[in-house]
Amino acid sequence: MTMNDCIFCKIIKGEIPSVKLYEDEDMVIIRDVAPQAPVHLLLLPKEHFANIVEMSDAQAATLGKCLKKLSSLVDELGLSGGFRLVSNKGKDACQSVEHLHIHILGGAQLADKMA
């Protein structure tokens, strides 16, 4: 998949409409269109790379910065009771879009075990 074909790159560029709950120079946070929890958000790094295995050291540093910023947004995103972060890699993990994204799940008590 190229950046031109990537649905998340199109959302980041504003080519596909989406409600951006947060945006800065490094990332966008949007609602997941198929929520698996009362609050199900996606953290999308603006730079396109397929998954956590393929990121460079610089991309890893940017992702760390994004996660640190998330910690200051928990109240306004409805996550003050806690949340779970998930990053899928590859078809066995059901990664549906080859642009690294972090699922942020919360808003209620989540199951003890991952399904």
C-alpha cells in the first residue's frame, strides 16, 4: 500500500471527512468507525509507515511523543477511568490498514482477557 492508497493518509490530509478529536504536527486522533468499546479511538501518526516493526528510530521517537501527549488528553477524550492501547501487526493480528495506528479503548470496564 502506498500513501496515495492509504485511507488513514487521506483522513490525515482531509481528503476523507472525519471528526478529528485532536491534531498536532505529529498525529491525529479520530473515532473508530466500528467501535469495540464505548470509547474507541484511533491515534494516527501523520507519517506513513506500515506497522510497529517497520518504523525507524525517528518514527519510534515520534510515536513515543504521541503517546506522551495522549496522557494529557485522557479527561477530554473520556478515558479518565482507564484505557487499553492496541497496535495490530499483520494479517494474523487482523491489521486492516497498513498505516501504523493505535487503538485506544475505554469508557467502561473492559474484559480481562483479549478475545
